[in-house]
Amino acid sequence: MKKKLKWIMGVLLLLLFAGVAFGSASNGSKDKKEIATSDNVESGSKKENEETASENNKTDLATIDEQVLIDNNGIKITAEEYITDSIWGDGIKLMIENNTDKDYTIGCDALIVNDYMITDLFASEIAAGKSANETMYLYSSALQAAGIDSVGKVEMYFHAFDSNVDYLFQNEYALIQTSEFENMDTTPNDAGKELFNMDGIKIVGKTVDENSFWGSAILLYIENTSGKNIGISVDDMSINGFMMNPIFSTSIYDGKKAINDITILSSDLEDNGITSIDNVELKFNIYDLKTFETIKNTDPITFTAK
């Protein structure tokens, strides 16, 4: 029972952080500002309509063939069906079989849809010798934030660990191509102001949302063609000259993209008497996910919201 309660609490926390990650995508254009840098450099192959994401929040109906994704050391994962849920959005129905003599928790190191890193809340505890029907959801808010209206491919990196957190396997790769693979839109959702672009790592500021899930949020587009899987965090962030404690940490695999929010808690803004986000300064800390060695600590980056 304690193990189950701990697992439930973990999922609830992840759900809260999912709200943080994609809170700004659900508010439409209300209370949003555009980002401008000092040199006013615009990124993106096309100017994004602010209503596009909300118009495309329903994906085209996709199907998949039943297929074995993982068959490793007694753990077998089979994708059976592509489904759509009115609350959670699209998902992949899985059959997970544990043919070992130990209990294992199965989860994902990364979930990628149409080359976009997507928030993953999937975890399943399977007792020794048992099976389970589970659904890995591709949350509609995450797809909407990335501008995905047709799911063409889903990439998963699975892991399995026991009660001692000893891993049976990690980063076990699986790929599903749906019936919409040939029709998926691969145009980058990168309209906005370029904040950083060096050595295959590109960061674009898209909007500032002053009515996000936990307060305010700065929406970023990130693209990684550096040849490494990377992590990015934010340091020394100030708004209107006052230091903030932002919530932001993201992982982007090589060749992939991400849409993520820097979240600013409403309490931080209130404590400093800030009612409007006008001037922002921050540094990005970019590091290698495998070695945790620093790739780049950027100089201060300044931009305005209007």
C-alpha cells in the first residue's frame, strides 16, 4: 500500500509539472506578449498565427499496426492500438508482460512525437509473472504546444527497474509509425525572436504569458542538432530588474525539438511588486546529458515583452 501511495503521489506531482510545462499553450492569445530582443532578430520560416495552436488542438485520426516494441530480459511490451480519449487526448494502448521472477516498474526516459520532446507521465508496476494493459498518453496540451495536429511517429526510450532501483535496462529504443506518417507536418514551430544560436543549438523566445498555470510563463522553442543529447536550465534570471527563481529544466535529444515554458511563480512577482513583465534578463546553462559536462554557459541575454 505504501508503495502504491508513493507512486500515486509521484504521478500527481508530475501532473502538476505538466501543467507548468504547457500552461501557456491553453490560454489562447489572451494575456500574451510577443518577445523582442535588442537586435530584434526574428526567427522562423513563417510568421506564426497566435490562434494556430488552439485551432489545431485535435489531431487527425491515426491508426497503428500491432507490433512488439521491446522484448528484453523477460520484459515484453507490445503496442496494440492507437486510441483517443476525450480527457487525456491521444494514446497508445500497450500490453506489458513481465516474465521474470521480480517485480518491475516500467517507464520512459524520453517520449518523442514528430521529433518533438513530449512530457512523459508513463509508469507501470508489473508484478513477477504478470501482465498489464496500459495506455501511454500523448497529452493533448503537449501536442498543442508543439503545433502537432497529425501524429506521424512516436519514439520511446523505455526503462525497467526493480524495488532497489536496479535497472534491468535503460534507454531501450522503440519507434512507431502511424497511418499519418506520410502526412505529418515537419515544419518547425519556431516563429519568434532568436535568443541563442550556436553549435547546433537554437533557442527562440515565442511569447510571454502573464496568465499561466502557476503565474507567468515564457514560451521557448528549442532545436538541437549538436550531435549530443543536451539539457538546458536557466540561471541569474531577472524581471524588470528584480531577481527571480524560475522553474525550468528540459532535455532535448540530438536531432529533436522542444516547446517548453520558463515558469515564474506569481509569488515572486507579487513580492517584488511586478504587475507586468516588460524586461527580462537570463543566462542559459547548456550541458551534455550523458556526462553532465557544461557545453555552454551563455552571456546574459536580454529581451523585452510587448
